[in-house]
Amino acid sequence: DFDKRVACKQQNMKKYIKLIGIFAGIGLIAGVLAAIIQEPNLPDEMREQILSQLGSMTVFYIIAGFQVMIYTIIASFIGLFLAEKLNLNVLRFNKQKLWIPVLFGTISAMIIVFGDAYVFASFLPTTIESYDIDVIYLLTGIIYGGIIEEVLLRLLFLTLLLYGFQRFSKSKAVWTIHTAVIVSAVIFGLLHLPAVALLADLTPMIVVRTILLNALPGIIFGYVYMKEGLWYSMLTHMVTHLVMQLVLMPIIF
């Protein structure tokens, strides 16, 4: 039995190392894409400072890619380690449940787009009169949002919070799951504020809008992660961007 447990742990370690390597490569690409998307919105002073220090925006893109890659490696390692400590089988997959990301990804997309169009439109700095599909923007949403944000926010933060709550309370009560999901979702919303600040002044309503319209989908992603695992939260997040950017935004805006 001991030999079997050791062999199983070694097999899991090899699987985790391979998976972390894949996530690292995706993180590099995602970081570059995110930097490309953000570059046009950088203040002139910041752009001039980057050019004076780095010589070109290309170097800025590459550095951003490596930063995200490093974050992803650390988050993947800690998240997978803690998930195993909690006996969470976060890497399970059942293709018969693919309706889950389709359904909940569509709901998440509706929350974001309808929220902007019908609730917060008057508080936004400019009214979006039209929307053109941007391939780079879409890819960034799918790769950075769908994969890297799920590694950081669900695999790392949600799992870390759940581990902390259960260790602190010495209990596996259901409140620990609900609290971890909600807190990680609020963090997810807060982390979107710096990107929004490049586009608009952070007025109270803009702050509320940013946190709320990201936290609500974040709660959905969190429960999908806890119920079905990491692959399904990633797929749900990807479907959110696909439906939002290819269907709802072209129709509504």
C-alpha cells in the first residue's frame, strides 16, 4: 500500500509539472496579448517612460508576458498543492457535462452586457454606439480571461481561501465554500479596477459597476469550479467571452 501511494504521488507530480509547464506557456502568450490590448490606453507620460527605459513597446510586451508566466507558475503550483491537501479533484472532466459551461457562460455574458447596456450606461464616460469584433481582444479574453484568470482566481485564491477557512474553523462546513467563492469573486472584481482606470475615472458608480459586473460572473465561475473542477470553470469563462463579444455586444451595441 505504501509503495502504491508513493507511485501515485510520483505520477501526480509528473502530471502537475507537465500541466504547470503548459499553463506557463499560455501565461506568456496571455501576458503579451494583454499588454498589446492595454497599450493604446496608456497615458502618454507612461508610454514615454516605457520607451525611454525599454527602447520599444515590443520589449514591454515581452516583459509583460514573462511576468504573467511567472505568476501563473506560482499560482498553479500552490493551487494544485492545496487542492490535493483539500482532496479536491479539480482536474476531473466529463464531456457529458459540457452543457454546464455553455449555459452558465451565456448567463455570465448576459449579466455583463445587459448590466452595461441597461443599468450602468448613464454612468459610463461615453455611450457605446457601435461594436466591431476585435480578434486580438477576443483572443485575450479567451486565453487570459478563460485560462489565466481561472488559474489565479479559482485555482489559487479560491482554493487558498477555502484551505484557510477550513484550517481556521477546523471544519469543512458549507459556509467555508460559500465564503471562499464570494470573497474570491469580489477580489476578481477589484482586480479589474486598474484596467478600467485606464479608460475612465473611477467614480463611485464606475467602481460599483466594475466590481459587481465582474463579481457576479466570478461567483458563477467559483461554484462551477467547486462543483465540476478547473476545466469547467475555464470553459465557462471562455464561453462568457465568446457569447459576449461575438453575439451580445454586436447585437446590442
